[in-house]
Amino acid sequence: MDDKEKKLQDKLRFAGEKIPSMKRRSNINDYYGRHIYMVTMAVEGRRPLLGTLRGSAAIAEGQEGALCVVPTPLGQEVIRCWELIPQFHHEVRLLAFQLMPDHLHGILFVQESMEEHLGQVISGFKAGCNKAYRQLVVEAVPQHTRMERASSYEVAPPLPLPSEHRLKKDDRSHGLLFERGYNDLISKSYDMLPRLTAYLHDNPLRLALRREHPDLFRMHRRTEVCGLQFTSLGNHFLLDWPERQLMEMSREASDGQIEERLQQVLAAAHNGAVTYTAAISKGEQKIARMVREQGLPLVVLLNDGFPKEGSPHERFYKPGGVYFEACSKGQLLLMEPEESAFVNPVVMKATEEALRRKAKAKHFSYRPIPVESQRYRFVALDWTAAG
């Protein structure tokens, strides 16, 4: 291994051991070179210190009363610190920014290789924000009143300052605004940039929809269906729909077969059937997308689609992209079987029979597949949707 390759390997080691966190860095990117990044940082404790959501989702953008996030004085300082990044790192160009009450998103373009990696750029930005936070929030509120009343931001005040000997590395009460670390998404092409920008732009709308329809975005643990336990989110009234159809397509299905099945599914959906699918094969994904785009009711079974119970992200989970929009309209229910469902004797028997049929159809001998394997779970999901 030459020196150049060794240096690259050293840079990549920072990804570290995989942990259940959205903030783990990519282990195939060194964060020094030319890339477009979307970064996300959350306020410690998710306190809405940065701004207030105002307006209505029903009012068109640009009109009076339309949705917007009005920044607090601290939020204004955070915006100012973001805009100062290129002065300290000339290689960085700022492309988009969205301030939210308890977090922020920003898109930046590293135009040429930097001496410092992206994490150091973000650390410098956070340092400026921390200074503003201490001046405007921590030091502005007398210590004896911090736990007695809300601050000028109409939210829970920061924790009291600890004595010097109690300060620890992970103690966030001594003037650090954001949670440790940050999340980044690397844009793989310029074609992806408009989607990232649209995501930032639509953040206030998504927050408003969640507030207006909380039941459609509340995660339910141990939803019982046909004696099996699920984690679920969305419109649970779809479970009571009298007519439903299973949509399953082989990975080997031709374009013609997929098109024929699509027309059958759409016809039944327009006549009142709720479509159930695991959306695994390309055919299933295409048909599920068409059902969703036409505003027809859809139930999607997931494998490892929700945060684990008790994880740090459980409270703030929301479905991404198009699933979010469908949930807000009451057109979607997402369900994930709990571990107990996969070892249920009825599910195991039906899954094994399905796997044997598939093996026979492809003219190879059947071999038992462990319950933990993706293939087993995908077949089990299809069977569960049918059941």
C-alpha cells in the first residue's frame, strides 16, 4: 500500500462502527473533495429555539398568511453564521438553507478539495451558533428563573449551568445549541439537487401537515391484525375496508405482464378495493406508485422500515418523500410485522410452502431459508399482505 492509498484509508476510518444513528458518516467518502452535501442539525432536546411556524397550509405561497418560519433572534444569528461559512472556507458555496423551529437543513457545495474536512466546517459554524446561544439564551435568563418560567422563545428554558467540576464531554447544558454530530446526505449528481432543494423548501409544509393531522403521523406499536403484531403509521381505517386486493408480482414478470396486472389493480382500486403490497419487485413498486399517484388507498408492508422501539429517532420519525404526502391525505397505511410475526407457526408454514413452490417452478431443490434472511422475510411479507 503506497502513501497516497494509506492516507485515503486513514481518512475513511472515521466512519467507525455502525451504530443506530442517522449521524454515521459515509465510509466511502473522505469529506475533503468536491461534492454537494445536504446537512441537517437538530437543537439539543429538540427545543424550538430557532423560530416559530406561522401561517396556514391552505394559503398559497406568496400570499398573506402563507406558511413561513419566523426566526427568533437566535434563529437570525444562526442564519448569519451559516452565511459566513464561505468567508472562512472559500471552497464552499452555499446553495440553499431552511430554518425550522427545532432544526435546520442546508445544502452546500464543496467546489474544490479542502485542507479541512466537512466536519471541521460544520464545527466552526456550530461554534458561532453556540456563542450566540450563550449570549441570547443561557446568559440572558437568570439562573434562579430558568426552571420556573419559559424563555422569551415561549419554550422550555435551558438547563441550569452546572458547576465546573460537573462538566462532562456529553453534558449539553453548558451552552451548546445543537445535538452532537450532524446528518449529511451526499448528492450523487446535479440531477439530485432540485429534489434536495424542494425537500428543504417543503419542510414548513410538512411540519404544518403533521400538526394538522397528528393521528396520521403517530406511530403505533403492537397493532394487531389477524392475530399478528405490527408497527404501523397512517390511516388505520383502511384496515376496516371491506374489500381489499393483494398485489404481488414475480421478479421475472415481463413488461407486458406488469402492464396487464396494473390495469387489473387500478380497476379494482377505482371500484373501492384497498391495495395491499410489500412493494418488493420492480413490478410491485411500479403498480404501487401508480396506485398512490392516482390517490387510491394503499397499504404497504415494510421490512425494517421503522426505528427500533426506544431508539433516539422514534419520537421524530416521519415517512419520507411521497409516502409523507400520501399519509397527509389519509391514502396510505405503512405496516411492519414485529419479530414475533415472522416466527408465527402459521406464517412460517405458509412461507415455507411458498418458497417450495418457487423452488419447484425454477427446477431446483428446496433448501430451508433462515427466518432472518431478506428473502424469507419478503416472501413472508407477501403472504401476510394476502392473509
